[in-house]
Amino acid sequence: MITRTIGAAVAAFVILLSTAGTAHADMVRLRDGGWLPKKLSEAMGNEQAPGDEILKRSGKGNMDLGYTTVKVGNESVSAGLVDEVFATNAFNNEFFRNGDLQGQAGAWLEAADSFAQAAEALKGSSKEISMWKRVLCLAEAGDTDKTFVATRELLEAFPQSFYSAKVRDMRARIFLGQRKRKQAQNELDLVIASPSMNARDYFEAKLAKTHFFHLLPAGDDVKKIAAARGEYERVTQEISSRSGGRTEAGVQRLKANVGVGRCLVYEGEFAKALTRLQAVVDDKMSLQDRGLLARAYTGMGDAAFAQVKKELKDGDVPKDELPRIMDALTTAALHYLRVSEFYVESAGDDRYPATIGLARVWATQFEVGGKKDCELGKRAKKTYYAAHRMLPRGEARRLLTREAKMFIEKHTAACP
């Protein structure tokens, strides 16, 4: 399924569908909570989408989207500071509204068709938004071929689209799923090399390139992991040195720090990793991106769990140390639970690691506790099942099947 490979983009769209019943104006929501036109920012309050009264006071058909700048009337802002866009002409289109409703119902292919019809009837930013929503619906439906075609059509219609970086990222992930690494890297390089690409999307592409082509191929090779950490550190330095980088790409700076933290986990530097990841969680800017928080908490769970696993490798746990070990495992479980419960809609690529991590923590607690807490074992078993469902057929799923069966056998023997 392609939905396992496109990160948080589709999840964010699913959340956005909850606002589909609200009237839309030509407005832009900024990452800091502000709005364009600025004169309506105070009136919006905590609303997530413009309502009828705001619609009357905003412009119509006066929005221009690009990967450098987004304009609403005479006001403009860097595209990297924009969180979401709303267009009256799109919302007023019958096919567009049907697409939103079908998406809410989970009828993704039907929704994609409706957004395609809307795109044919609309122009400018409304057409661009419709084509992007079509891409997301096809991705959610799991149709890789149609998704790829839809991304190409969007880029052909809007070469400097506001969504171009997300589209390139999606295409790169599709190529990676097809084991076409060179083509995948080219997609990300096109974002990085695009003239006047906003800082947020430029650094997001650099982070994706580091993740896919440095960290993941490193495996257990400590030298390669250290090299990946160096790449993440270079991204943080570049952001800090770029004019306005800390404002526009502040979230990406935190993501790079998460990357450093997770590399430190693989290198066995658990205390350093937790310090780095905790700093990310404590940073106020992290509240702007729930996917970032999911990534950080997954890393914290990994660090806490890896520390315990290292201690358990040394042999049986002394009885007087058991409470401390169990508390440490509970801490790891809480980190993973934050992802699987609070940030699940935005977790994207971290949904599976957090779920399997939680299953393993509970399984370890069950065994370290003498296989007496049968309810804890049941939770571990249920979470193993959830993780298994997330994996496509292949070697990884086969290995997980074997691991889960071994635990289920232990649980069944102890808790008949």
C-alpha cells in the first residue's frame, strides 16, 4: 500500500476533511496560527477554516500559489510559512464538495474522480488544490500507478506548484518502493535544485535524502550511521546560517535534531540521544508539527528501550533491580503510546516503528516480570497483530510473524 510510504501528507488531508462542511474563502493559514488577509486574522480566532461571515469579508479568486511565494490579493508570504490554503471557487464547485464528502466516507477512488472533475472545471489556485487532493485520494486508495500519473499531471499543469515538493517526495517514495533508487534520489534533487525553493521544502527534501540514502542503508554499520549523523548536523548548521532559516525552516531544524538523536541511539549513546530528543519535545516550535513530535517520541522510546535491552543482555536481572527495569520499560511504553494514541493521524512513517516498539516493550515486561501479568501479555499480543497488519507481504513481515508466534506461544503456555 502506498499509504505506508508517503508519510504524513495523507493523514493531514484526512484531518482537513473534517472541515469540509465549512464555507471557504480565499485565505491562507500560516504555521504560526496567523492568517492572510491579515485584517481577518483576529476575527478567525481558533477556527481551522473560514466560515460564512469570514467568507463575506475575504476576497474571491485572488490567490496565487507557488513554491516560492503565496499571494492573497496584495499580500504575500513565503510559501514555507504557509500551513494550509482555502479557495472559494474550489469550495463552491459541486464536484469539489462531493470529493470532500466522499473522502470523509472513505470512498477514495470516487473522491479522486470528483476532484479530477473539479480540476477540469476550475482555474488557477482552485484547480491546483483540486489536483493535489486528487493525488492524495489516489494515494490513500493505494493505487500507485494512478497516483504517479496524477503527480505528473499536477507538475505539468503547475511546474512551480505550492505542492511540488510534497509531490516530488511522494514520487521518490514510490520509486523507492519499486527499488528505483536513482530515480527516487533525482526527485529529491529536483526540489533541492529548484530556483527560489522556499527554505522549508528545500530542507525537507534534504532531510528525506539523508534518511533514505544515508541512514536507512546504514543498517548496523556504526561508521555509516555516524556519517548519517554528520549529514543531519550539516542540515542544522545550514538552516542556522541561512537568512530567516530558523523561522521558515525551524521545524526542519528540529527534525534534523531528531535525526541526530536517532543516530545516537543506533550508536549506543542513549543518554545523549534522550537529551537531544527531549530538547526537541520541549521546543515550543515543535507544537507546529505533530508529525515531528511523533518522530521525536518514537526516538525517545527507542532510546529508553535500547538502554534496557543492553542491560538485559548481561544476564538475569537482580531482584532489587527489577522495579527500576520495569519503570524504565514503562517509560519507553509511554513514549510509544504518545505516538500510537495521540499523534497517530500525523505519525506517517513512524506509526509502524512506534507500534512494534510498544509490542516489544510489553512483551519484555511480561517476560521480565515472570510471565505472571497475563493482561499485559494480551496487550503485547494485540499490538503485535496491529503491527503485523501494517507491513506488506515480504521478508520483514515474515520475520515479524515468526517473532510474534514465539511470543504468543510463551503467553499461551503461561496463561492458558
